[in-house]
Amino acid sequence: MQTLPKERRYETLSYLPPLSDAQIAKQVQYILDQGYIPAIEFNEKSEPNEFYWTMWKLPLFNAKSTQEVLSEVQACRSQFSTSFVRVVGFDNIKQCQILSFIVHKPGSSRY
């Protein structure tokens, strides 16, 4: 049995190895395929009691391709390199957030 190294775990997918850009693109494509509205958020810390993250621009209501979303993710990563960055999928029917996952951790070369 393999044990994971001791490191802080965060949101969805945090127990997996860091996602590559291609894997992030597949997750974003899933968001678009389901008809969810992607949004990008950032925050200086990712604690369980941190419910409010700052939204990067407006939700991407008219996003049709993963490249549109990924370019906004990259812009947010470069401007807020010392913050956690996550992608969120909103369901406009249920009027709630359906999924979110971290795409950038501060001080990490990957993710």
C-alpha cells in the first residue's frame, strides 16, 4: 500500500497528481459540454472556511471553446501568481456552483 506524502489537500481532484494543461483542458471541455458556465476565481489562501473567492472578470457566459477559458486562466495565473486560482462550473438551471478545481497553487511550478 502506498501512502501519500504529507501535504495540504485542497478541493476536488487534490488527491491526484497535479493536472497537466491537457488534463485541465479536458476538465474545461467537460464543463462546456454539460452546458455549465465557466468562471475563474482566485484567493490568497484555500482554507475550508474560505467560502468567498474573488472572481476574475465576469463568468464566461459566451465561452464556446476551451482555449477561451484557458487563456483567461493563464492571464489570472500571471497576474495573481501568489494566489490560488480555480475554475468553477455554474449550472444556470439549478442556479448554483456544480464543480470547481484548483488550477494554480502559489509557489508551485506545476498546477
